[in-house]
Amino acid sequence: MKSFIIEKNDANQRLDKYLTKSFPNLPQTLMYKYIRIKRIKVNGKRAQISTRLEVGDQVELYINDEFFEKKETRYDFMSAAKRLDILYEDDQILLLNKKVGLLCHPDDREYADTLISRVKRYLYEKGEYHPDDAQSFTPALVNRIDRNTSGIVIAAKTAEALRVLNQKMKDREIHKFYLCVVLGTPAKREGLLEGYLVKDEQKNKVFISKKKNDPNAKEIRTKYTVLKSNDHYSLLEVELLTGRTHQIRAHLASIGHPLLGDGKYGKNEQNKKSGLKKQCLCSYRLQFDFTTEAGALSYLNGKSFEIKDVWFRTEFNTISAK
């Protein structure tokens, strides 16, 4: 007989779901039979397939050892690079400075080396992630940014952190600020841009309009402040009030101020003149402003995190001189 204590990451799920995930060598037909004849119990008592497990429950299995055996596994995330720029870490979350060129999640062109793969490798090698342990939560990213954009990405290390932060993102209780360099200078030093965005999936490009001319259009709101400017370029701080694909890049381009280094929405002639090989856009500051209960993450309320050494901010005067 072997027994297992249910911890937080495995709580609030049905017994059969827990067993299927935890003991893949145990056939479902046998699992149902063993529950029925009390060879699988919860807290020493007969259980039902639909019994919902709670923290502290003891699951007892009177089954053959062969069903506990685990095959040697080769983890895909071990192929990812070890490079990980950590801005902040505690028991619940990681704040990561994602570099330009790195995907957050796998796509049809890149599978092995992504930000989430690097996070899994990092936590696995630290002994904080146990993929073969049924009670181990799989680390997950709370937000994502484009391959060609750098900046802060939040990774959740626990199930509760992921649940809370996903809700906070949805409720706009986490504020994201970007730095970027654009061509020219907006007419107003501060402004709120509003409009509608439509995504073309085939071209992987979005289009902006002031009116909702398409039923699939989504409302966008982009707030900006000009921090520095000269005859050629401006350094802007941008706050995303909505979070849509390519929103900052497309919205600023739609008012005649595309990002420097942006080959999709920008001006390639001007990009070449600047000599820059990268897009000047960075999600550089994150602020937690919780107005509702945050549970185990309440300690983050009011805290702000910032990437200090954004390359194009420190080099703005040099860039503008080119």
C-alpha cells in the first residue's frame, strides 16, 4: 500500500482526474474497479470516482507496485538555453527580462528554446519543479510579448499565483508601461489614442481604424507621454490600457509615428539610416495596483518593478545623432 497527501496544486479536482494524471500506468478500467472495491480510498474511507479532493486528504492505493513505476523521461525543456535574466523572484513568481528574438511560447518554427522552456529548466535544476511528481505545478507565463519586443514577463511558480495573476490581468489591476523610440514627434506631449484593431491572421498583421468598420474589430486604447525628442526621433513612455496584438506598434504607426527599427509597421528606409538591427520597444515597468483580494499575492500590492538599463533609452542621444 502507498499513500499520498493532497497538496494545494492538486486540490479541488476529481479523484479519477488525479489518479489518471498521477499514475499513467494504471489502466482506467482497473482504476474504476479498484475504487469500487475499495482498493483505492480517501482518508481511509470508500470514495467515489467524482470525489473532489481537498488539501490534506490522504489517498491510499492498495495496488501492485508495477502501477507506481515511472519510465525514464527525456524532458523537452532541457534542450532550452540556460540564459535567463531574472528581475525579481520569490516563492510565488518570477519577473523575467525577455530579450529580443526569444519567443515566449513555442510556435511552428521554434519549439525547444523559448522563454517558458527556459523557466522550466531553471526551476527544475533548482529543485522547485518536479515534472514527474503528480503534485508538482507546471510553471506558466501570465503575460506574453512579441518575439521582437523585449521586457518584463511574469511567470507563475504556483497554481494560486497563476489563478490570481490571470484574474488581475483581466481586471486591469496590473499596469504595464513601455518605452519606445518613434519617428518624429507627436503633436501633443501627452495623449490618449483610441480606435479599433482588426487582425489579419494570414499576414500576421493588424490594421487600425478610428471607427468600427469591421464586426471583428476590437477597441484599443493607448496612452503615451513624450519623454525626449529632437529633430528626428522621440522617446515615449506608453501605457497599454488594452492589450491587443501589435497594439503599440500599429497604433503609433497609424498616427504617423512608427517605431524605429520596426520592419512590419515602420519605415525601412529610416530604419536603415539609423543603423539599428532591433526594434526600439521594451515593456520596461510593471506596477501591481490591486483593488480586490489577492490572496497569497497581497504582498505585491503597490509594488513596481523596472528594467533600468533599456539599451535605446541610454543610447537615445547617440541614436538621434545618426
